[in-house]
Amino acid sequence: ASDVYKRQLREAINRLSPRERQIIILRFFDCLTQTEVAKDLGISQAQVSRLEKCALRDMKRHLC
């Protein structure tokens, strides 16, 4: 990926709340399932799903 894209992605991730950022990192950089993330964070899989969806929506807004 280009340096510009990497910078934009980093900025988009940094704009997230700490919890959303943690979920995105665990899901897409550490390749954990939603269930694994939920167990690690002590929350339900449904909460992980909801937070992930919001985080991806916010990141998309920043990147587009």
C-alpha cells in the first residue's frame, strides 16, 4: 500500500475511541474472531459486532 494510504489508515484508526481501536486491531491486525475478541475484552460477541460496525463506518467516512 502507498505511504499516503497507510497514513490515512493510521489517522482513521487513531480517530476511533480506545475500545473501537482495540477491537479493530485485534480483529484485522491480530486476526482474532469476534468471539475471541469478546472473550479477551470481557464483553459479549454482540457488543464486539456493534462496536466493530461503528468503527468501520467511521473509518470509511474518514477515508472517503
